[in-house]
Amino acid sequence: MRVIDFHTHAFPDDLAEKAITALEEHSGDYRAHHNGTIRGLLASMDRAGIERAVVVSIATKPSQVPRITDWSISIASERVIPFASIHPLYRDFQPELDRIRAAGLKGIKLHPMYQEFTVDDPALFPLYRAVAERGLIVLFHAGNDIAFPVTGQASPRRFRRLIEEIPDLKPVVSHLGGWTDWEEVEEELLGKPIYLETSFGISEAEPEQFSRILEDHPADYFLFGTDSPWLDQKKELAAWRALPIPEERKEKIFHKNAERLLGL
């Protein structure tokens, strides 16, 4: 069965070691499972039996946006599907989104904590609408983050409000709809037309809660992801393969939903 990992990270070779070291200082017990380079990611994918991966970047400053787009374009390949990033304070987002789309990139990554915004802030609606108009995907960090205080900036409730306000947007919410906010995921997101990326769900949500989310959300709206290098791709995929759910449902989660969303 083919597998697409919809949530991975990598960095330019000359920055990877520094970036991983800095991130590990705030990652609690989590440690990177590869060295943070594209080469390291591909080796991890080979060990796990993963065919393709979406590689996302986060612009933590407006000035980083064009460089991240350049790097994203440069790493695109048959196996690597890069997402660029727009910082909420980047003023020229319209032409940058045009450049992203013209280069064949499929979407962008946004992280409310690292980029200091709230998901349903109306100030971001022009950006969201511009993304939607171009048919691009937005992969959001969702829920809390181990490196930041609990603020509710990326709560499931805010994502529900967002899709109600901008129904044409194609959001993917990571960490099974909201890391450590899974009760609110059940209340606010299940049954809605919003993609849930799976990383950290099977390992950290309560088993009964995880099962409810998996059963009560449409099978067409799950995307397998690992947040690599922060989870071991091989171990995570093995846990998902072992789930007692129909193979047809696994096929949707592992690759069919991603292929449809990405237009592959």
C-alpha cells in the first residue's frame, strides 16, 4: 500500500544542524529521528516504506518568506512535495502566492505560535481568501505546542469558525485537529469538511478518544502524517498499519485522500 506522509520538516543542509539543536531545546522529551536534511528525511522514508512526503517550512519573520519559497522550489521532486510559508506580516503576499502557485507548489504552512497570530483573526482573512482563490492548501499547526504556553491561538473552535467564514479555503489541521485539545476536536470539528492530519494522535490521545475521532470523522478527511523528524516514521506507520480498521479506510488515510487533495 502506498503511503504519503503529509507532515514532515527539513532544512537546508547548512542550517539543519543548528535548527534541530535549537528546536530540541524546547521539545521536551522529543528528539529528532533524523538530521533535519532532505537526505536524512529520504533515508527515514526508505526505512519506513513511505513513498512521498509533504515538506513544510515556517517563516518566523517576514523577511524569510522569499528565501523559503526559493528553497521550496529547489527541493521539489517526485518524492518531495514542498509547501512554502507566508508570514502574516508579509505585505506582498499576493505576488508571492502567485509565484508559489506558478512554481507548482501545492500550499503553504502556517504556525500560530511561531508566527504570533490567532487562527480566526479577521486581519488574516485577506490572506486566507487569496490562498483560497489560488486553490492552494494551508497546513496549520493545530492545538497547543510543547514549546509555548497554552493560549488557544490554534484551538479547534477557531478552525470551525474559520471554515464557516471562508468555506472555499482548503485547511489541513495537524495533530488530529489539535494537539492535547482533542475533547474540543470532538465537539467542534468532527463531521465538518476539514482535513485532520494524524501526527501525535495515535500516540498521545486517549485510546477511546482516538477511536471515537477516527470513527466519527469522515474517512475522506484524514491524512497520514508524522511531523518527522519529531516522530519515528517507521514506528508511527507500523502503529497505524496495526489498527483494526478496514483496509479501504487505511488506503484513504495513507494515500488516496492526499492524492486527491494534492491533485496527484
